[in-house]
Amino acid sequence: MACGKLPVCGRETCNKKANAMIGTCSYCTLQFCSHHRLPEDHACMGMQRCRQVAFDLNAKTLRSQKCVAAKL
């Protein structure tokens, strides 16, 4: 940031001011305005990794809660 220029949204077609606190995407580390801050809203390149991590976490949770029937 030079000469007092405010950061703008990382989306090519948007020229709104980027949010400092909640505008940084944790998957692609770019800054976005409040309208494009979610990975779904700015077509994040890390979206596939995000989905895979959520899927793996959910699968791990479900496997840990699996019921095993008692053998008679």
C-alpha cells in the first residue's frame, strides 16, 4: 500500500474497497470487498481443496460414530 492508496477488491470486475478484517480469503490469500469475500463468490482457486477438507472431516466424524452391531 503506497501513498495512501486503499486496497481494492481482488475480483477483476470490482473496484470496491477491500475489507481488512473479513475480506481476506484463507484459501487464496487475496483481499475482497464484502460482496466477494466468500470463496463461492469470487470463484476461489482453493475451493476444491476447501471442499475436500470439509468432506474428509465429515467422513472422519461419521466413521468415529459408526454403530457396530453385537454378534449373537
